[in-house]
Amino acid sequence: MTGPATIFALFLLLNGWTLLRFRQNKARAITGERRISETSLLTLALIGGSPGALLARRLFRHKTRKQPFSAMLWSIVILQLVAAVGWLVIR
């Protein structure tokens, strides 16, 4: 059985990976290299990396004005918050 410490560690790893991928994408944008797809970045946010994605956008000033990326990321964040609150209420 997976304990809370394991789940928290996986959450931290996922968000660290998400932050790293946003940083890599920003570096690639600056150097003109092939970029990481928006679908990949949004998928990382969807599976639990949204805190890392939001932090990366702020730290690296990356994808902050890009639409519909911003709207989709915020939709994911809101969906996750609603799900978390719903889970807490049902619990």
C-alpha cells in the first residue's frame, strides 16, 4: 500500500519535472531550438503538475500571455481545485 509520504514524494517529483520542462521549453524558445509541445506541458499539469507549471510560468516568464494555453492551464487548475474540494467534502 502506498503511504502519504510516498504520494507526497511523487507529487514533488512530478512538479519538479514539470518546472524543469517549462524551463527547458523557455531555453529552447530563446535559442530557436525545437520546442516542447503545449500538449506535453498541459498534460504534465493535468496529471498533477499544475503547481509546478504555475510556478515555472512566474519564475521564467514563459507562456504567460499565450492563448489558448493560459486559458487551458487555468481550466486545469480550477478543475483540480473543484475535485480536491469535492473529495474533501465527500470524505
